[in-house]
Amino acid sequence: MSTARESERRTIIPSLRQRKERRYPEVPTGAPGDAGAPVRTSSLWRDAWYRYIRNRAAVIAGVAFLLLLAYCLFWPPISPYDPYEVDFAQRSEGPSLAHPFGTDQFGRDLFTRTALGGRVSIGIGFAATLVILAIGVGYGAIAGFLGGMVDNTLMRILDALYGLPYLPFAIIVLAIFDSVTFWTMVIALSIASWFTTARIVRGQIITLKENDYVRAARAVGAGQLRILARHLLPNTLGVLVIAVFLELPGVILGEAFLSFIGLGISPPDASWGSMAQDGYRAYRVSPHIIIVPSVAIAYLILCANFIADGLRDALDPRTRET
């Protein structure tokens, strides 16, 4: 009897052990589930990048934008044509293998001139956008963070400034200077364009400063400046990145308009707006002279809008997949 019970016991115990292992498998030492093993964490920017590359239109626009930048930066130094050399023997030629975009009324290669003008237009666009962000972020952050009477006063001043017309005010600023240069154009385009950015940043700061981590920072004795610079402004970075690509088309269109009416970069330098002005004078005979810079401006604006739309979807926490 004892031998039979012993054999039955040896048969039952392994089966119970196998069931237990199937229901509660052991985690090997050093595996991700181990208590001492590091857990892979995610970040806002990594998640935003994964969401951005799933947006095909935004990815295509980003690649197209980088190609445009590469063309503007690298083609003028390696071009076989001097963008400032006048050759009336080749004036107003249409597109060909030698000149893909044709030539202008002075015989200059438009493929090279377009890249050179893109440098100026895109440079003015980014420089003016950064100035707009710097002024708008500073103004809006102070108003939103301090609140109370300071916020009320600053917002009423901003409401009064909203009455300033954008382009006429830029024209007045350019008229004050003796000559139009890169930096005078940047000042004219940014001096009355930061109002919307200031409102956006103020709203973000007002929302963020009610979060628990701001209260915790105050509880441990963090100063006002540290809370603003360390905890609040970095959390508005996503909105500011989107604002860059939203402001860029408007600034470039403003530069093109000012150049088109004769207040742009002085010759022999060129921008897309001044090239469009040159093409307007000869559009009946050589329409390609005005079509080329116009298409370049439209190309850049479409790329910036699609990139801004993709960044908004990528950086918006409400679009995060669960």
C-alpha cells in the first residue's frame, strides 16, 4: 500500500507543478519584467516623431522643404553661371537644357538666380519669424505668468496695437530707413507681427501654471523666474515650433509684396519678390520670368503649411494613440 501511495503522490505533484508553471510562469533574472531591470520610457518628442512620420503629406512636405533648402544653399556656388553677369545675347530665353528655368531680361540664368533669391527670401522669413517669436514669447509669458493688473494692462496695450495695419506699417518703417537691406526688411516685417504669438503664449502659460508640478515647484521654494524658465516655457515649445511654420508663409508673402511694389532688396541682389517684380515688367513677352519666382513662393508656402499641420497633429497630446 505504501508503495502504491508513494507512486501516486509522485505522479500528482509534477502535474500540479506543471499547472502552476503554466499559470504563473517564472520571469528569468535580468528580463524586462524583473524588478531591478530598467524600464524603457517614452518621451514627447519620440512619440511626436513616430506620429509625424505616419502623416504622409507632412513627410513629403518636409522632404520637399529640405530639398528646397539644399537647392538654395548648394547650387549657387557650383553653378556654371554667374548670377550677376549680364549677357544681352541670351536675354529672355525660354527654358532649355542649358537654362532649365530660362533667362531673364538681362540674360542671367534664372535657375541660379532663383536659388540665390531663395536664400534671401527664406533667410528673411526665418529671421523675422525668430524675432516675432522672441518678442511674442517674452510679452505673452510675462502677461500670463504675472496675471492680475499686469496682465490686464499688457493685454489692453496689445488690443490697441492690433489696430496697426501690418503692411502699411511695414512700408512706413522701410520708408524711414535710407536703404533697404536684409535687416531693415526683417525689422519691418516683424515689428507689427508678434501680436498673435503673444496671445497664444499667454494662453498657454495661464493654462500651464495651474498644473500640479508648478505648485510643487513653489512648495520646494523655486523662484518665479525659475518656474517660468524651467517648467512653463519648455512646455510651450511644441506650440512655438508650429508657430514658426505658420508665421513663415505670411512673412515670405509680406517680403514678396514689399519687393513687388519696389520696396524690397536693392539690385543686384535678388529675392523672389524682386524677381517677380522684374517679371511683371516683361510678362507679356517672357511670362516664365514671373512664373518661376511665383511657383517658388507657392511651393514654399505649401510645404510650410503641410509641415505645420503635421506638427500640430504630432505634438497634440489628444491625438496620442492609446
